Amino acid sequence: MTSDQLPMPPRGRELLAGKVVVITAAAGAGIGSATAKRCLDEGAHVAISDQHVGRLEAFATELEAEYGDRIWAMPCDVTDSSAVDALIRGAADHFGRIDVMINNAGLGGTCSVVDMTDADWSRVLDVTLNGTFRCTRAALRQMITQGHGGVVVNNASVLGWRAQEGQAHYAAAKAGVMALTRCAAMDVAGHGIRVNAVAPSLATHPFLEKVMSADLLAELAKREAFGRGAEPWEVANVIVFLASDYSSYLTGEVISASSQHP
């Protein structure tokens, strides 16, 4: 499929008007940055974070030029609980509260279990699963203190359901994110807080080329019903739906943003 045949993003319809959204791993050209732009287009105030300080500052400057003071940025390493707590506290102090937490930070790679070291395994699990836990915990504590509900949206993956060679660490982490999502939703339902997840299959962005070969990416694209990976904004649309009041009776669910069956 050529670029002129790809769908175009829909215009914003104020689905998140007045809401404060925090997004991790939001800098760069992947799902996080697409979600930040999508949330802003839908009327939200957005706090973006990333561990790559230079990239975060550049993206924040770009967004400020278009969206003004509806954007705020703070670096954060999701493997550091104190940094995560500071991010949530900082966003709440800056905007007055937080309404939506989008946990996008994750780390992948390709390695056979046979060759995988303890460090390989632990690094992926610490960023992708433990990082999501730390951010979810901090956001939920803030939302409970505020007392007016809230939403958490986690970025999972269809690899939490499927088997793929070389992805044991990443798949295990994403399956954990799914289980965390379901259980956390039950923990906070009484507070009017919803916790859901989106599970993309293949979202096309430059970061993938750092962890997968071009041949593998081409093969994965062929398996998709549309013969291509999702554009990052297409995954962001699902995240916005889960963050919005259109999903007010949805919690503890994992929505597949995929043109394949799990």
C-alpha cells in the first residue's frame, strides 16, 4: 500500500475536552507521540514524559508551537519509583489534577530464550511490566485522593496472547500488563476509576527498525488483513476511545487494535 492510499486521521471532536492526560514514553515518532497529538486534538491538556530528555524537549517545543499552554513536559524513567511519583505529582500540581494516565513506556527486543540472559529478561520486564505497575499505582493514588474518578489506559500487545519467536521476554511482560489491567480495574472500580488496555499488533514507526529486521517487519505486515501495519495514530484513536466518556461502562478490558485474530 502506497502512502497516498493510507487513511487520514479524523478531525478532533472534543472527546477529551477539559481532561488532563499524562502519557509516558511520549517523545519520538511512535504510539506515544501520536497519542499526545491525538489527545490534544481532542481538547485535552497533556503532560508528556520520556526518559530521553533531548527528544522530549524537542517534541514539547513542537507541540507548544501549535497547542500553547495545554502541553507540559517532564522527564521520567519508569524504572524509578521516585521519578514516577514526581511525574504524577508534577502533572497534578501544574494542571490542578489528572484525569487520564496512559502507560505507553515499554522495551522490546528479539532474543531466543536459549540465548537470553537474566539481564535481558529483567530489563524488558522492569520497563514494560514493572514500569506500567509503578505508573498505574501512582496515578491511581492521585485519582483516589482527588475523588472524582479517572481512567488508566495501558499499552499492551497482541503478543500477550500470541506466540512469536524471539519474544518470550516481551510477550511475558505484555501478558502481565493485561493481567495487571484486569486486576487493577477491580481494585478501583468502587472509586469510579476505569482501567483498560489496548493491544496493538504491528504499528509502523521507526523505532521498530531498531529491534526487528526489515524482512521480519515485511513478513509481519503481510499477515495483517490490510497488508500493512497500523499507523500510530490509528492505535492512538483506540486509546482516546478508552480514555473518553464513550467507554464509561468499560473496565478491566483489553481491546485488540489489530487486523489479525489473537
